[in-house]
Amino acid sequence: MKKGLLKVSVLILTCLLVFSLSGCSKTEKASADGKIVIRLGHPMAPGNNVTVGYEKFKEIVEQKSEGKIEIQIFGNTTLGSDRVTMESTQKGTLEMASCSSPNMASFAREFMVFDLPYITAPEHQQKLYAALNEGELEQYLDNVCGKIGLKPIMYSEFGYRNFVSTKKPITKAADLKGLKVRTTDSPVEVAVAEALGMSATPVAWGETYTALQQGTVDAEGNTWGLLSDAKHGEILEYGIDSGHNYSMHLLMINKKYFEALPEDLQTILVESGKEALEWQRAVSNDMETEAKQKLIDSGVTLYDLTPAEKEELKTITRPVWDKFPEIPQELIDLVTATQK
């Protein structure tokens, strides 16, 4: 009896040891086989400016690595929402994921800085890009991500969000009052909506079309590109170019997974991200202009605010900045320094 138990115990321990070793050497084994498969999950629709940027990233990585790395892209919420896929990447069950900057606030409160209304403006975009590419802002955010087990690869251009409605005409700040607006889980985004007299309703992106269709919400704030690509023009009626906050889609890789890769492959991923990002940012502006026209062509009435009308939105929402002392002043200063 005892001998039998001893044999079973030895067998179990042996299996556990083999499993442990195989798990620890997963990256090395993949490298020895000549190809490492990296899965990338994101929520964006086909043809979106974020989507095409990741397709360019895949192309560059596979070319630079001469086939050693294969990037498998799973877009359009195939693997779940951006929060779901980023959680998987954080845990290490998925290698890479892309998450909007508002939803990244669920992982690190520092990312709420980009949700602050009008903290950035399109006319200073190149300065913001430069700070994100290298320098103190880039290093600050890299450290933030490292603490939660992630490594940034691309700060993908998403764009400026604009308010749109399914039934109520919008031409000024007062018209936003009373609207049930879909937001992300970002507390700053919720506070902005409330400051404007709207009723904030956090809804997952994949459920937003249905929520608008069924009347659960009757407004949202998003880029022209995403609204067009997600077919929201089919149910939207009105909108304004509020440009109330800037959003990015952050492509992250699990930090431990990244650091376990050979150094030459780490370099390829980082360099490919920079090259793909430069290309993606360059095409995004034209794509956003085309998307806005598509919405207009589909019957959505879009009103361009006058400078005075936009200034009113800035004035009404500016107190939101003071509601979030948890956003480090140092980080706010680094972002606002790019707007001068």
C-alpha cells in the first residue's frame, strides 16, 4: 500500500516538474523552433485608423524578424473588449493587447490625465507626439506601465472625441443637458458629462450600438473615424466637433514575456512599433476627415462650433481638473508643457 502511494507521489511530482520547466522555457522553445507567435487583441473595427496601424506593425515586425516572429491580430472585439484583453495581457494569458486611454485608467489612474477636458489641442499635436516618443513623458508612462506588468509598444493615434446624439439637435453646450450619454468607465469622462448636465452611463464599446438603438443611451462621445467604422451613422442624427478630449489606443505587451525574448527580437518589436506609429499618425488625420464626411453623407447633421462656442465648453468643463487630485501634478505638467 505504502509503495503504491510512494509511486503515485513520485509520478505526480515528476509531472509537476516537467510542466513547470516547460512553462518557464516557453519563449526559448518557441525561438528554437524558428518562429514566435505573438497574439494581439484589440476592439477596433476593420479599416479603422488604429486597426490599419496594427496591420502595419505586423508587416514591419515580420519583415524585420525575417519570419522569426509572427503577429496574429484579433480585432473587432474578437477576444473581448479592450479591458478584457488588457487584463489577459497583464496576467500573461495573451501576449499583446490594445486599450483606449480612458479604459487604461482602470489599470493605472495616471492615464486619466488624457481624459481631462481640453488638456491637449490638435494645433499642438506634433509636440505631444514628440514627448510621447521620447523624453520625460515617455519615461514617466513607461514606468507607470512597468509597475502593472506591461510594456508600451505603440501610443496609437485614436483622435479627438466629439459629442453626437440619436435624436436631439446639438449646436451649443446647453443642448447637451439632459442627454443620456454613453461613456467608458473613466471617472474623468463621467465627470465631464455631468459637468455638462448629461447623465453618464458607462457602456462597453461592443454594446454601444445596441444601447443607442434601444434608447438605453441617446448620445456618446467618440472620434468620427470610430463612429463611422462601427456603423453608428445608421442611428445617429446630430453631432458637434467638441473635440473635448484626446484619446489614444495603447498597444502593450506583457512585460515578463517581452523581457524573456532574445534582445534582438525585443529591439525589433520596439523599432517596429515606432515605425508603424509614425506611419499610423500620418494617415490618421486624412482618415478622420474622410470619416466625418461619410457621417454627413449618411444623413448625420454635424455642426462646427465657433471659437466662442468651443471656449464655452472649455470654461464649463475646466473645474473637472480639480476633482481628481490622484492624477499626479507632475504628470499634468508634463502633458501641458507640450501645449505651449
